[in-house]
Amino acid sequence: MRFSKALQSSPHSHPSPDGELIATLLPSGIVIRAINSLEVFRTIKLSPDLTTGVTSFLWSPFSTRVLVSVADQIHVFSAREGDFHGTARIPPSAAKSTFVGFGATDHEVCVWSPFGIKLTLINFATSKAIEIPNPKFYTAASATKGRSFRVRTNHLSLLTRSSGKDMISIHSPETRELERSWYPDTIDAQGLVWTPDGKWLVVWESSAQSPRVLFYSSDGHIFKDWSGPLPYAPQDMDFQYGAGVKTFTLSPDGRLAAIANGSTCICILNTPSMVEAMRLRHHPQAIQPKDTLQIWQEQTTLSNTGAFSLPVFVKATQAVTPQWTTLTSLQESASGCNFAKFDCSSSLLATRLEDAPGTIWIWDLPSSDLRAVLMYHTNVTKLEWHPTYPELLLMRCEGDSYSNLAFAWDPLSHGPRSIDMAHQFLETSSGKTYATWLRTTTESAAIFFTDNATCMLVSLADSDGETLPWRENSAPVSPVSHESDRDMQSSPRLASPLEYAEDSINIDVDDDDYASELDDTFHFRKFISH
């Protein structure tokens, strides 16, 4: 394992989606570093009112721009070349936006208003904005569940709700004008998504209703209405008559869909035919290790100083039982799978049960077998498959003793590998920590790790001969100096000041004259080509 030098960070520091740059919002402005050299690539000066009270700091989908939003302003800057600066101003009388994010392209920004009043789509390429009323989901935690962009064409599908009815609308990729809309046969839809090939639009019903997943064609016609699995065995009755869909996820190759509810059964559908391909009856009370199933248990010991040592994982040789949640008399019982995600090869599926949040189950889909079980002493709060390296999983756990830890697992490792950042940061870690995979092309995978003051890159390389995402400096690593970083910001690659912005538009989010009105009939205005 190899560590880069420590760099100045902040609560707003993120690697770019393409894994080439790091953007950090500092009091002096935005500092963008090149990962291959760890040197400052570009700086963007900001006015003082943009460095405090920040609500969003994001990379665009294709890593060419960064977004900074505060209560009454949204700014988009060029991250690589040019002096582009787009501005959207929100009147002081308007309520604070609940969520701001990029759309399908680097020049489109989506702004959700409180209470689902409207969704505003800003196009910085045309300096125009369009408003769509009544998005069903509008908070930071749920907004993306109600919208999906079709691959290749960038059509927007949006789930709205008015007068107690769900509605799906399809919007043009160029203007975002309404092309068609229809009422899905749902009582309380909980999400929609295009399949990776763009052929089908999938909508699933609330877990409070009976299990139901609807597959629509691009012109709004129903292709498949999945209403739960056939009861092959007595234990399957929980899926058919229990809670509805709690988790729905598609594999990256678009061939499989995982559906879970309040039971311990997960159904895997073959999406080309929309029929059940396999059924994972997992999560027994006691798990027996075997040749094809590895069970790894966390083991924590006390050091001589009385502090907890670095967690290690021991391979179980006899049957073990996961740590199930103990409820008090005031807590409601929760069960079923609340997380399921495929790796980038679509061959492994990681799942987690709501009533056993410290246990991770890894499924081998070609064989329909349980491949590994990873058991922690505390709740696992983050599961992230590597975007390009197959079968490589990153995990984080809750609790102060785990704040500087991350865990990486792959089928050939001897249990999860503990990545301890506490001894790498030469100053005590401050605030909330964050870790994510870097999208790199090097031989070994790498992780971006940051707290409120310092960030660092970690390579999982096992030998000195492996290529790192960054160029090694022969000088020894020294404590991070914020003053030295400020000196480096006087780079010649300095972005233009705000007053010389190329593009600036103003939006009145309280304007009631919506640019797009949803149809309340099944009239399709135009067909989308396949």
C-alpha cells in the first residue's frame, strides 16, 4: 500500500469523475490539482460570499466544469480550459433550493425547489431556463430517484405528482420541452430509471404496496408488469404477500435487475426478457463456511495503551451467526434488504440487510452462490464497487474509532484490508472524513481520502515496482502546509475574475409562469427514436 503526500483540503474537496483532477474549495477560491503530479493545475478566484454558506460543490459529469452554490446564487466555472463562468441568481424572496446538481451534460444544471414546487433546468449553453412543476422527489436524499437521463439521447424522464396521481413525463434533450407524458399504473411510485441500453424505462411501486415493477418502452407503452415471484417454496410467501419493493438496482451491463423487499429473498431478473433468472434465498441465521464460501469476522484487540488496535479479519472455520439488531420497545422492527449493488463486471452483487447492518453478503451471480460474508462489529455505512476494476469493494463503518479507516475487499484477499489514515495525517484528523475510489488506469486501484483539513491518495499497490496514479517525489513527506499551498495558488493558470465571466443568466424561481406544462392526457406529442 502506498500513500501520497498530504495536501490541503476542506469540507468541499472531490476528485473528478474521470480521475484526473481534484477540486478543493478554500477561502481564497477553488484550487484544482492534477492527480498525476499533485501540483496545482488551475485556481479560480471567488468573491467572499461564495466561500461561506456553500450548499453544493460538484464536478460536472464529464469533468470539465465545477459548480458552487449558495443560498441565492449558483455558479459554474471551467475546470480545465477557458474562462467560462455561468451564474444563476435566485431572488432573496425565494425559498432556499433543496438540491442542486448537474444534468445530463456539463452545461445543464438542475435546481429543485422546496416542497416539490418545481424543478428548474438551466442550460448555460443557450442561457435559458425551463421550469417543470410538481417533481415528486425534491430533497437532497431523494431528488435523483425521480429523474433519469436516457443514455446516448439524453432525454429526461421525470416522475411528478399532482392531485394524488403519479405522472411520468419525457422531455427533449435540446430544449427540455415536454414530448410526452402518461399516468403510470402506480399508487405511490418510488423511483424510475432508464436501463443502461436506453430501451426500457423502469418504475417501481412503494414498499407499502404489493411488489410491483413496471417496464415501459420509450414511447410510454407497458412492456412488462412484474408483480412478484411465483411462490416456489413456503419461504417465498414473504415476498409475494409481504412488503413491496424496497430495493431495485440494474447491473452495469443492463442484463440483470435485482429486486428486494422486506423478506430475505432477492429476485434477479433477466432484463432482455424481464423474467426471473435466479432467486437468492440468503441471510440464514447461521452461516456454515465451505470451499466456495469464505466468512471473515472482524477481530479488534486492545493495545498496551488501552486503545483499540487496527481491526483484522479472521476466517471462520465453523458456523457463525451475524450480529442482528436489537430493538427497544419504542423502535419499529425493520427487515429486508436495504442495499444491493452490482460490481462493474455485473458478476458480483453486494447486499446488506436492514436488521443486520454490520454484515455484507457477496453473491456470485453466474453460479447463484454466496461467495463471501464480511462481518463487522459496527454498522457498515458505505459500500462502493470500483468503477473500472471488477470485484473490488470499498467499505466504511460508523463510529469514532472507524472515522480514519476504510476497508478494501476482493475475492483473492485474505478478508477486508484495513486502510488506516490516522498515522498518515501528521495532524489529528478533524471533522467528518470521506473516502471514494479514483477512476484510474494504473495497474493498482487507488482511493481518495479527505477530512476537513487534509486529503491524500492511497494506492493499493503491493510492490514498489507498480505504477502509481501520481508521480512520486523524492523528497520526504512533510506535514501539510496551508501557507505553501497558498503560495502555489499564484500559478499562471489563473481563471478570470468574476466580473469578466463569459456567460451569466438570472432566474426568478418564484415565477409562476412555467415554461413547460405537463399534459394531463395520454397524448404523445412526438416519438423518441430508438
